[in-house]
Amino acid sequence: MGKVYHIGLTKKVVRDARLVLLPGDPFRVGEISKRIDPDATQIACSREYCSYLASSGDNKILVMSTGMGGPSTSIAVDELASLGLKIFLRVGTCGAIQKNIKPGDVIVTSGAVRLDGASTHYAPVEYPAVADYRIVNALVESSRSLNIKAYTGVTASTDTFYPAQERYDSFSGHVLKRFQGSMNEFKKLHVLNYEMESATLLTMAASFGLSAGCITGVVVNRTTSEKIKKINLATGEKNAVKVAVNAIKQIMKVC
Ligand code: URA
């Protein structure tokens, strides 16, 4: 097998890496991979997919961006699985919808409401988007050891940032009837947060017989504010990455 089409990687360059850390943003991959290994190097950069290879003990760890949303995430996961990757750990940001959750806290997704489209091309809507419980446990333990407040539970994972997350501060200001009141409804159903990639990732990995997890840093609490402040973005991103990187050794041990 040569280079896979979109992500520009080969089996040879990923060097038997089993775990891939998946941020959304290509511009954060370098900095995240250097937290694992100061000597991590870039091995490809193609469209929204930027890849670095890092070492953690005897293991190679791949860090690759997914871009935003289900379609680009599905290509990333599909092509990485075909290169032999087995463990997929998304690290990103989210908006909380429960009152008690604060910017800077982290959310460990145990399962996702599938408000994406891409996952329905891999498994029927009745199929659950669930995380590997061993990864959930490792992430919870990692945040406890770092003294970072973590909440574990259900995430609403959407294809759009504006209408499906019931945001009215968009170009048209219009939210389709089916999404009007949806934030309050999900709040009542004890959904913790909104983000845009976990439904696709968790459905694909579970249905492929592979392992996946998702940790996101809270950058806004939608019950009190619509604005994402720079300081909250920085703290949310930083805390999620800290917890994810600190959990890698344990995840490699149990998965
Ligand atoms: N990412 C999302 O998808 N929604 C938010 O509110 C914040 C980050």
C-alpha cells in the first residue's frame, strides 16, 4: 500500500504507531506533539491534515489534525485505520450547556448524540456513538491527577456550529424549526456539551472494532454567554491537551 489519498501518509512513515491524537486544528499539531516528545517531527501536511510523529517510551505516537466536522474527520479516521492505527483520541474544544460547568473544565465524552451526517454513512442511526470505556477511565484518572475538573457524559455532536448548536448570532440569524429549543431540550436530557467531531469518530471506531475516546476543553458556557473569550479558548485548549497527553501511557497500556 502506498500513500493514502488525502492524509498523505504511508505505512512506512507512521512506523507502526498504534495511537493517534486528533486535534481539529492543523496549526496546533506541532505544539501538541512537542509536548509528547520535543524531537517530534512533521511527516506530512496535506489540506487540513497535518501530521507529526512523536516517541513515547518505545512507542510511536501520531498526532494528526482532522479539520472541522464529520466529513473531514471521517476521511482521517478511515485512512488512518487502513494504515493500521488502532487507538483514536480526539482532543479539542467545546461549548458547555449545563450551568455548573465552567470554561477551563474538561469533558470526557462517554457517548455522543449523532447530530452529524457522516456517521450515518458508516452505521445506522440506531448504532451508538460510544467511547472505549478504558479510554474514558484513563482520561478521568489523568484529569484527577492533574487537578483539572472533568465531567464525564453525553456530548451533542453536530455538523454545524451555528444552527445545530442553536446559535442565533449567525449571518441569517435563522435557526430551523427542528433546532429551535434544542439546546434547552438537550440540557434537560443531561447532555453536557456541544462539539463537532465525536459522533463521527466514535461511531466509526466502534463499528470498525477499534478504540476511540474524546476529551474537549470548555471554551464557553452557552447558558450564560455566546461569546468565546480569548482567555477561555486558551485555557480550554491547554487543559484538554494536558489531560490527553498525560493519559497516553495508560491508554497504551490498557488498549
Ligand atoms: N466547539 C463547538 O463545536 N461549539 C462550541 O460552542 C465551542 C467549540
